[in-house]
Amino acid sequence: MELIYKSEKEKEVSKPQSISFTIDKLGICLIEISARAKSEKQLKGSDDEDLRIEIDKRKFPQLTNSKRYFDSPASFSGGTQKGLKKTVYFLHVLEKGKHTIALIPDMSATILNISVSKVTDNANVSNLGLNINNQAEDGDRRSWITFVLVDLALEEFIIELNLKRRFLDSDDIKVVVDGNIKRNTHNFFRRFWYFIASLFAGEVQTEIFNENLPRGLHYIEFWADRMPILKSIKFSGLSSDTEETIQEKIERKAKEFGLDPNLILRVVERESAFDPNAVSPVGAKGLFQLMDITIEQISKLGFEVTNPFDVDQNIQGGLIYFKWLFERYSNDAEQLEKTLAAWNWGLSNIPLDEPLDYETMPKETREFIRFVVAK
């Protein structure tokens, strides 16, 4: 693996912060983040510490509730960590260029380590083995490790563990894949703890999990009781390849941003007729017809569009900007119409505190709004 970024020291995060790094070539990257979050009981306060992560403005919600971020397996929650160390490993295909990791706390949390490594120079790998050697800090039944597969498919994973047997309280591990707890068939009374240190199983245990997960967002969680060690994990059939059309890709990405995919499809249809190489007479480029000034604003929002004719960059940048506009007018009765008007006519022409004036609006903008909203 090629180390690209590593944090220098432990730090407390009490307000949103971000770090940036640059990838020189597309490939699968491993982003490792370790942190501690304390519980309400430990703080003797009114709430738990929590921390969530965004990568290039991408949020990582609960799979069962797209609006819950701080309770996601990809986040750090004092209620489930109880002040102990948790590590989240993101496996993410990243394009060449600049990328941003945002750390967004609810109250605060303590960052122990952040590192970014390049693990492949392509978007697919038959076998990817990671030497983890991560030992849980001593404690009872809490969230310990999460692997986040970002827009990836997976056939199977193999893990190697060390669990110590003790007279009164041995090491145990619970395994959860996309919210489904793997059941222990050897011990009915402890069926939700898949790995148990015992004379029968031994202290070194290996298991293959055949999952056949389709391309998408997936969480593989490990919960620890006492101090087990995850020695290694091996992924097989890790891939981002897909037969997606441009329209299907836009739909999928729009859902990730919490936007109506049909609405976004109509925006792109009107802008470029789904032609990634489209150029307007005024210099707007690609699927979303991004202007240079728009690309500058997207950069300020934390994402670099280095090539507006690249399908993935254009979609990501376009959605980041559209989402930003939509949230800008979030308290307005004409939220959607103002978003579309600002998108087409320009932000400076659409004030926050005044209703839209369709009579002074250019005909092109009126027709754009009518097409997107009414079609």
C-alpha cells in the first residue's frame, strides 16, 4: 500500500473540521479513522458525544434510515463506544485529484488517528488482504470496528481473529453485515456473538463469509466484548464495475444526496440531453453544463472538478452544487423554483427574501423551470 496521508497527533474535535489530500491516479483507497466518543453517563451531562464523517461531501447514513447519520455504523457514537476506541475503515474508489474528509461532531470527540492509503491502481481487485492487528480496548459489548464499502460489490470476506479464553469473562465478537447479525450456531444462549473464545473453538479463529453483495454502500461491523484482536481481513471479488448507463448513475448518485432522482434526470436532460461532451455557446461543459464560476464554487464546497467532461466528476460536482442551492432556499415556499432559477440564471439574480418575479426572468429560465417541474 502507498501511504498518502497520516495525521500527526491525537486531537479533540468540537467543531467541524476538514483535511485534504490528493490522488495521482484512480484507484481503491483505504481511509482509516480511529476515535473515542464518550457516553452521557461518562460525561455526566445531557447527551453522548458523536462524530460523523463525510468524504467529498458524501454522507454515510444508516441503511434503514437515510436521514440518520450520527447513529450510522460509519460514525462514532458515545452511546455504543462508551469512551473506548473505535476504528472505521472506508474502502472507496477515488478519482485522480483533490479529495476532502470532513469531521463533523455533535458536541465533541477525540480523533486518535487518520490515514489514507492507496491499495490498488484500478477499481477492481480479485483479492485484497489487509493486515489489521487491531486489538479492542478492554470493555463490555460495544462497537469496535466498521468496514465501509463505498459503491463496491463484494463476493466474500475472510477474517482471522485472536480471542483469549478466561475463567470468568472471555473475548467475544459480534459480526453484523448491513444490519444483519450473523448467528452463532454452536451456543444458543450466545447466538448473537458469532465468535466466542472456548476450548471447542480455540483462541485463533478463521471464518469465511460468503455475502455476494451487489454494488452499493455496505457496512461490515465488528462488536467486541473484552479484548479480541482482528488480525487480518481478506476481501474477494471487490469491484466497482457495473453496466450502469449515465441515467442510472445519475439516479443512484441523486439518491445518495437525498435528492429526487427523477427531478435531477430532468435537469440533466434539459441541460445536455445526457451528452457528457456537451459544450454550450457560453462555455458550460458536460452533463450538468458546469460553468467555470460554478466549478470554482464547487471547489469552495470541498470537491475539485478537474475535468468537467469526466462523467463521475461532473455528476458529483453538479449534485454538490444543486444540493447547496436547494439547502440555501430551504425555508422558502418556492424552494424548488428558486433553486432551479438560481441554477439557470445565476445565484445573484435570486434573492433569499423576495418572491420570484417571472416577468423579469429570462424566457430560457422560465422554460427551464417549467420543463423540470412540470414534465
